[in-house]
Amino acid sequence: MSERADTTDPSRRGFLRRAVAAAAAVTIAPGISLVRLADARPPDQRVTDANRWGLLVDASKCADGCGACVDACNEENGLKGTGRPATDAQWIRTVRLRDKATGRETRMPYMCQHCEHPPCVDVCPTGASFRRADGIVLVDRHICIGCRYCMMACPYKARSFVHEDLTGQKPDVPRGKGCVESCTLCVQRVDAGDRSTACADACAKAGHRAIVFGDLKDPKSEIFDLLAKLPTRQIREDLDLNTGVRYHGV
Amino acid sequence: MSPLRTFFYGLVAALALAGAAGGAWAEGRTPLPTITKGKGDQCVEPTAVMRTDHMRFLLHQRDETVHGGIRTKRHSLKECIECHAARDATGKPMPVTAEGQFCQSCHSFAAVHLDCFSCHATTPDK
């Protein structure tokens, strides 16, 4: 069997072909064209810091009583409840903030904030907790010894520990007992060239569009646009972690 | 018969018995692994190389995938499962760790513990 580098499905390939045709159509001079192809990384190339993946959460759009993002995350990553919610893995949760002075409540989805300077990586004794070049903070489960220092260090309480033997994992999302885990920004989708996460998709499908996924470094991305336009904040800005997840309306 | 001589004859008898038992073992009391044929004509590397070095490929690939985001299929565990998971009569894939299946069968023969599948899926997606 030879190396199969091309994993694009036929429909995507068709789209790319049309895109190439479109790009060719607007070439105004040799070497200069108005349209550049979307930078889908081939599967044999390493991730680089040319991208920084992140999320923009608009808390004002997050609808009360909706848990579409949480359900979609659980489905995408094969997270199943054990009936013991205190220890079940939560990669994303919805939180409610209440201003004690005014009583105003804000609701928003909350997950690993994918810091540029992640405290979980600082404290990991084995190097299992790491930040990928494209900004996604991950746990290498092959190296994780389950000490849970990272869980202590994370100011966002974003990580979970798998306490029990698991079965029926998703082929793209291996996970098992004795390891710490958290939101991966749907890294399996990012690597496949998808430009959305399960939570963002579900939120859009539910009609709220409170979560937008994208490349914080790509001036042509929606998230770049929105970040330039909207006043946004990082949670715990005081820690200077430069998070990849930004919030509007909190 | 002196006690020493009794002991000596006893030892010889015991060794002979052990030898006979050993011979029987070698001739099939431990079943040979059942190697089910995977999809396609040939694996990603020659069979002899795969037998000795599959773990080297997997270990290399896992680091590349987890840290570098490299998702080539050639040495990926997911693709191993894709080809080597046998199907039952109803066409449903069987776990590679089930009794007599590809991974389990050989690993049990070689008495090597199989760790991959406490985390990794044992059947293909579909």
C-alpha cells in the first residue's frame, strides 16, 4: 500500500477545483492574483505558528436553557456520563455569572481557554501537557501520568480527569482512565481541514451563533473581523495568559 | 536404597516427565495465533518488518500526530484497525482485542501486554 496523503473527500476536492478555477479567473498579472486558496494544511505537514486557533464567545447571544454546545461536544468527542456528575468529564460547560450589585445575569459557554502561556504546561512534570504550535493546548495521554497538577494550576478549572475504564471511544478521540483531558478545539477537525468546532456548529444550528471558531492570525477570517470590531475580554486578564478564547458581552 | 540414591532417581524421573510435558507443549498445547487477513493485498511494510517493528512505527507516528498534527495514514493506528478488524457474519466489525482477533491473538501468544486499547478504539468508525 502506498502513502495516501490526499484525505480530502470528493466534494471538497470538487470545491477546491472550482476555487482554483475562480482564482485563475481573477489573475490580473503573472504572479499576482486577487484570490488566494484557503490554507488547508496537507496531512504530512507539521502545524506551525502561522495559525492561532481560537474562539470568540458572544455571551449576549447565549440563550438561557440551551445546552446545544455541551451536547455537541459530548457527541463529537465520545464523552459519556457515568451517572456520577461530580467526576464526569466536562470539556465545555455553561456558566452563569451574577452581578451581586445589579442582579444582572450573564450566561456563557466555558472551556479550556487555550492560553499562549498556559499554567498547565508550566507545572506538568512529564511534558504531557503542551501547547501545539498553532495555539491548541493539549494533553499527550501517552506521557500523562495522571498526577493532576495541571488541574490544580488551571485558573479556569477547565480540565477533567478520567477516573474509570472507558469503552467505545471514538477512533479520532482516544481517551482512557488515568489521564487528564480538556477541550481540544476539536483538533481532529482542525487537522482534517474543517474550519469549525462541534460547539460552534451546534450553536449556529440552534440559531444563536454565540460561538465563532477561527484563526486569530488570519486577517480574512470572521473571528479576526469580529475581534477588531467588538469589545472583547479574556477571562482573568490579570494573569496575562493571552487566551485563545475571547468573550464579548461579559 | 540409600536416601541419596532415592533422591537421585526421583530427580531423573521428574526431569523426564518435565521433558515429555515440554515436548507436548511445543507440539501444540498452546495454540498458534490466528492471523486474519486484512484488507488489500499487502500491509504498509513487508510482513517480516511489521512483525518485528510495528511498535516502532506506531510510537514514531503517535508523537508526530499528537504534537505535530501530522495525520498521514501509513503508520497510523487508526488505519491498522481500519484494515485489520475482521467483520462478523452480520458485517459488523469485531474488536481487534476480542478473543482470536488480529491484535489479541498474537499478543496473547507472545505474552506481551496490549496497552493501546485502554484509550484507542478497537473497531473502525463504520
